[in-house]
Amino acid sequence: MFKAMKKIFSMLMMLATMALFVACGSDDDGGSGGSGNTGGAYVGEWVNVTSYDDNDYYVVVIKLNSNGTGTQTLYHLSEYEAIYEVGNFTYSVSGNQITVKNPEGTFTGNYAMGTYDGSKYLAVTIEGKTTSYMEMTSEIRNDINAFHPVPGDVH
């Protein structure tokens, strides 16, 4: 049922552990976008999955646009319900530092990128908390859409 979710959750757990050892000065950012955010490797759609049991997942999808805008969509997907919430934000990147502005405030931290088992990941550390995201795939998108409460594609 949630086959892709289980796979991504397992990979993210390993990446979260690895992220603790990633140097903050990673050169694998695909080109620092500076304050213009033009075309860094971080641009794209990224997903983080948290599982509480085999049928209960919290999914965070972030989309980073090249113009410095982004969206964050939170999903609670379970056997019994599917709810979601969308938020918008702006961001800027300088070297390995990322600054995110949303209605709650402005947050600055570091990010690192890499690949693991053929999949790209983005690890973001803000206020001492590291969150690892995997690059969105069609398999994960299909799983989310299967439980999305609104008809039509997620993105």
C-alpha cells in the first residue's frame, strides 16, 4: 500500500544519520545561487517522510523554485484519513547557507547535498535540527496522490 513511502523512510533514516557527518562546507551545491537563487542543484522538489507505523505517514514536500520562492506541503496520510496543508516561503542561498522567510519568521542555517544509493538528497540544518529530504520521484508522487483528499495531481 505505502511501498514507496516505506522505502523513502528507510533511506531518510540512514541519511539523517549520515547528515550528522556531512561537512558544513560542502562543495556539492551545484553552484551557489547567491541571493538570486539561479539554478543551484537544490532547485526542485524534495520529500521527507516520517512514519509512526506501517499505515501512518507524515510527508513534507518542499518545492524550491529558481526565483527564490518555494512551497511546503504537509500531508498526513493514513489508512483512515488524508489531510494536507500548504505554505509559501521565500529563500536565499549564499555558499552553503540558506535563509528561509515564512509567516513565522526568518530562519538561517546550512545545507548539504549528495547522493546515496543513486538518489539525490538535501540535508538542511536550521536551529540545530537537521532534516533530510530525498528528491521527489514519480513513485512517491503516485503514492501521495493515491491518498490525496482533493481530486487531481499533487503538483
